Amino acid sequence: MLHSGTVVQNPIPSTQYIVTDTIDFKLRAYQTQKGRRYTFIRPNYIMNCVKANKILRLSPLYLTVLPVGNAKYYM
């Protein structure tokens, strides 16, 4: 993948983002892991970045779950 991106089924220590439209029991477990903070983004964010040919600013529109402790950053 371009720009050091990788696709993984299970998050690894360097994983920051999880792309998903829904939060199921497995993703909820990732959401509550101590010491780990993932940003859950919607697939339409990826599609809109491709269409714009640039990385767009993340906003609540593109988030599946607003990250705990980082809410002010996205507002």
C-alpha cells in the first residue's frame, strides 16, 4: 500500500485506525482495551479522500465512534 499503509485483520501495536461502518462485539472489545486508542472511521472517509486526491480532515461525520478523551480534537 502507498504511504506505509497496511491492511490487517487483527490490530497490531502500530495500528491507529480501524475502518468500519458498524461496531460489533469484536470491535467493541478493541474499543475498551486499556492502553490502546483506536480511531474508528467510516469507509466513506477513505472514498472521499480518494475522490479529493488528498487526506481530508477527520470530522465526526467520518467517525463510527467518537474517541474517548479526544472528542475536543474532532469538534
